[in-house]
Amino acid sequence: MKLTPFFTSLLLGLTFSVCVSAGDFSVDFTQKGEAVKPVNGTNFWAKLNGTNICDMHQVVADAHFSTVRLHDIPLQNPGMRIVDTPQIFGRFDANPNDPKNYYWDATDDYLKRIIDGGSQIVYRLGASIEHTKPNRYFAKDPEDHLQFAKICEGIIRHYNEGWGDGFHYNIEYWEIWNEPNLNPQMWNKDFKAYIVMYITVSKYLKEKFPNIKIGGPVLTSAIPSLCQEFIDACKAADAPIDFFSWHSYPNNPKAVLDPPFMLRKMLDEAGYTKTELHLNEWHYFPCTWAEIHGTEGGPARKSYWRNSPEGLSGYDASGFYGYVLTRWQDTPLTMGNFYGTTSGTWGLITDDFQIRKPYYVFKMFGEMMQMKPVRVKSTDRENVSVMGVIGENGQKAIFASNWKQNVENLEIQLAGVPESGTVKVIRNDNQNDWAESTVEYKDSVLKIQNQPGSWVLYIVF
């Protein structure tokens, strides 16, 4: 197998296990590259609902998520009027210029917790998903797009300009709607109708707030025809796309590593050369939607995928997340937001406040980001990533991930550190969530014995 050099095209691919020889990995701390991109964002903060019973705020803060996207927040906090545009502004035909027509309290408290926790906010304007039939109540075209834009204006003024006894949070990212190609759960018309709404709202808000970043179309996946249709329509209408957002629930790294290249090309050709790329919902998904949202296999199958080592939150998922977070560094992606921190089937933390294994991978990456790291020259393999970094104060570390490969004996050739020494190794594997140990290395070779199967290591010099 061919080595994958630093800053070169990546070989991606096989989802089945193959044998990878030891001794084929290296990190050279003398050759610095670019800053590590903060792709370790999430959806949801710790629940506000139930904080008197168990408050996970500090657990979430300890993961140091770069950004927190605000979507489906009412579903995470049952019974609360929070975050969503129709929950804050209850009567759509009321006067949006009167702050008395807005209900702020719950959202004020929720956003303050995120700010206090040290993360930035990506505010999704619109409604949460509605898995209801025969009707949807909020997840549909607001019809009067200018009125909707004015309501959004009031929300932005409250959180960025202090309007209505508000705040000066300077929230930079404002996203218009969610998954408008998902009909009927999120939208009741065709995609063209969403584009019409986006153009009206984005142009209005950009005129009022030229310094914020406005984005969409928040597609369920990077469907090329819909991406191109959105970009072309915005260009024709001279509408802003400060960030282009989409989602992915893959079982293979290619599904999240390839689209940024396609989208960068599309946007650049249309003149949107400064548009950021945000994959702001993603989650390892080794099963089918029918097994999770439907009846295929019954309750036993749902339980298996939720709880098994190979499932949505097992050690394969952990290895996948670590691998993707590092491989994204060689793509044009700007921001990633995992789905999500605390959300039933999908959460890093369960509804009954239990911490799942993948949480610790994001905590590792978050701790690494606190040193404001830049990458150094590293070589590694397909489905096995070894990323060396140096912090702003000279700290040295390696973030290594293995997804479904046989690398029980990991050997890393080192340069730019003493020939012999010790390192702290934090392990996440089929036996450990966060296990710390000390490992000696000598003759500039670091040897680490791993558990079989997927794993993630955070190695600190």
C-alpha cells in the first residue's frame, strides 16, 4: 500500500478489515504546516430541561467543541419554547418590530450556557424536524418570506445588538432553515420554493447585518444537482452564500471526505470563492434508516445498532470519528458539526445522562485544539491516520486513529524530539473509553501495543 504524504491527495476507502504492517508511520516535528482546522463542532449543548435532576453542562464544556449548531433544540428540551423561530415568535402575523412579541427566556439561558462553555454558536433560523402525520405544524414554507426575514432580524438584533434587553454575543453564523429537500418532515414544497425563500431572507438580512455570515441550503446530503441549482439561482439573484451547508450519515469515510472538493469547485466556478463549507450534521451510520426509524428487525435490531461495539456509538464509530476529524484537514472543509451531543439515538450522551464511548474522542481532539496546534509532516495509511501537531507554546502531540484495520503493533518513526523519552498515551478502543498510561520510546521510534480493531490514541510528549 502506498504511503499517504502530508498535504497530498488521500487514498480513501475500504470498509472491511485489512492487515496493515507496523513501522510505516512517521512524524517529523521539525517541518511545520498549517493550523489544525476546528472541525470538532457539534449540534446541541447540554440539556436545559432537567438540569435540576442532572446537569451535564461541565461534561459538554470539557469536550471543547469549536462550535454548537442550534437545530432540533426543542426536541432535546421537551415542553420548552426554545431557539426555533416559531417558538420565540409565537404569532407569525404579529409586529416583528415590537420586542414584546418575542419570548426570549429559555433561549437566553440556553445560549448563555454555550457562551460560558467556550464554544461559538451556529444559529439555525427556522423549525425543528417534525416526524408527524398527517400534518406538519412549523416545518413548512413560512409563505410570507419578508415577514419571516423581519422576525429573524429581531432574533439577530436581540443576541448581537442588545435589542429587547438582549446581548452582544456577536454570533457570526446564521443558517436559513434545515433540510428543505426532506419532504414532508422539513418542508412542504419543492426545493425551488426553498431557494426563493432563501434568496429573499438572505438578501434582507445581509443588508441589515453586513458583518454576519448567512448560509444554506442545509441539504440532507451533497446531491450535485441540487447543490448546483442552489448556487446558480443565488448567483443569478446576487444572493449571499457566506457558507454552504449540507449533511451526511455515512458508513464510509469517502462520503464525508469527497464532497468538499466537489462543492469547492462548484462555488469557485460561480464566483463564490470565499464561501465556507460546513458539513454541519454528520454521524457514523452502519445500518439502515428502516432499522432506526422504522420497524425492520424490530426492537432487537434497534437496540443492537444503538448499543453494540460495531454500532452507532461503539469503538468502530470512535475510530471513524477520529479518522475523519484528521482527514478533513486535507480537504477544503471549513467546519464540521457532529449530530449530536445529547440526543437519544444519536447522542454522545444518552437521554439518561450516560456518556458514550465516542464522547472521549471529541474530548481528545478538543483538548488538542486548546494548544492552538499546527500540523507537522506525517505519513500514514488508508483508514489509519497519524497527525502530529505543535502547539503555540511548543507542546508536541500526535492524534492517531484507526478505523477497522489490524494495527495492534503501531510503530511511529519520530523526528524533532529527543531520541529517547516518555509520552502520555490516552486510549479509546474496544476495552477503554479514556485510559491514560505512560509509554517509553527509544532510538526515535515510538512503539504502542493496541487492542484489536478500531482505536483512537492521543499521544502527548
